Amino acid sequence: MKKNERDQFICPRCQEELHFVRGGAVQIVDGKADMSAVYPKYVCNHCHSYFQELLGSGFYGEHDLPAGEVTGRIRNTGDLQPVQLRRDSNGQCVCPRCGSLMDYVEGQPVRLVEGKPDMENVQDHFHCAYCHSTFRRIASTGYFQWSEK
């Protein structure tokens, strides 16, 4: 695949910039293990297709984007309602804002920053590397809400 001047892969069909989606856990589809979800892919929102490298060869196979798959559309933060999030065995869950996989971040002890306690990462939360969203637990409930930091 070709890259643009910003060193980003571009879609061979429409020349739009592709966005990277990290691989996730093995999925069970129709009673069979689907290994395609494990490998990273480059998604084109314009053509609704994605590209995956073929066995580390440097060549990419083109596939149609399944319905409900990550499309790169990021929801406005004002449209997000509190949601229950549960991590899988890999410590990840689907981001309510963009549909990519979020990582679970365990809480850390209170740190002093410039003589003041930093309470930012004391509680467990989820962080999405794609849309840079953070979802923090609401009090002691099972619900999480989008947070600025």
C-alpha cells in the first residue's frame, strides 16, 4: 500500500487516509474461532473496507467492513450516556465513543505533584488509544462515564 506525505497509509481505491485498528481477542463466529480479529488492520471509512497484512509479507488483502464494525466515527461527548463496561480476559472492552478497543488501567496510589496530591489515576478506569477517551467509574457503581482526563 502507498503512504501519503504524512507517512500514513492511503486507501488504494479512493486515496483517503486509512486509520489503524489494533487487533483484539479471538472471536467465535458460527461456532468457529475467527482468528482475523487478532490481527491489526487499516480501515477506510469512505469505502467501508479494511486491509490486513498477509502473513507478514508486506502485501495487504482487501476485505469488506462487516456491519457494526469500527467505522472511525467518533460520537460527541455530549451524546454519551453512562454505560456499564466489563473488561474481557485481555483487559479490554469496546469504546462507547468510537467502537475501538479500550484498555483497562488499574488504579495507582496517590502521588504528590508540586506538593499537592494527584488524585487523577487513583481509581481504575478505561482508556481508548484511538479517540483518546477516558471512562471513569461513577462512585461505586458498575457504570462508567466519559471524562476529560
